[in-house]
Amino acid sequence: MWANVNAQSVHQQNAVSLMQVDMLQLGVLQTQMDNLSVQATLLIGFALSMWGGATLKPLLEDDSQICIWKTWYHLAFAAVFFVTIALCISCGGIIVSLVLYIKQAAQESALLVSTGAAVANTRRHLSSLNRLFVVSYASFALSAALERAHMNDHTWGTEP
């Protein structure tokens, strides 16, 4: 009987230890999601500043050398520029929103269902969030490169 009680006690301690390890892993994953959310928020801010006056005004003024209405090259260039900024802002907003939801759902799942399942689902969602962040960052980098190329090359797309 003593061995049976001792075995049950060891089994219960192991289960509690596994749950504590899972909660630590969940905490690490949530910290990674927080970091991703902060980076996405920063990208949103930088992308919104690219839509600001210093960039937007020369692109839309009729008498500007880089006006988007001068040639179809300028218009296509500006369309890609604005679409990449919009994509960056959209993906960043989705990341921030999903991080808030996933963190709350993971905590609830850990308490009500299973810590192991919460860790597995959070890990799966984090990889999706990372892919979405790569799209957001790539679109921001492309829009920054387009802005730099368009602002520095005033004669781009004009006929000689």
C-alpha cells in the first residue's frame, strides 16, 4: 500500500511539473508574440509616416518633377508604392489584433483544457504570425526602396 501511495504521489508531482514547464513555455511564446506585436506596431508607424506630407506632397503636385500624373511610368510606380504601404499597414494591424486574441485564447485554453494543447496551438499560431510579419516587413522594405528610387531619380520614366 505504501508503494501505491508513493507512486501516485510521484505521478501527481510529475503532472504538476509538466504543467509548470508548459506554462513557462507558454510564457516564452507570449513574450515572442509581444515582441512581434511591438515590431509590427513600429512598422505601422513608419509606413504611415511614408504616407505623410513630405512624401505625398511631391507625388501629387502638378508642378513637381516627380508627380505621378506626368507619365504612366510615374503612375504605375506610385500605384505599387501605395499598395505596398497599404499591405504593410494591413498586415501589421492584423498581427497586432491576432496577438491580442491568441494570448487571451491561449491563457483560457491552458486553464480550461490543457497546458500542452495551449502551447502547441500557440506555437502553431506564432509561426503563422511570423510569416505574416515577413510579408509586412518585405512590403515596407519595398515601399522604402521605391520611395528612395523615385525621390532620387527625378527623370525616371521620362522620354529623352
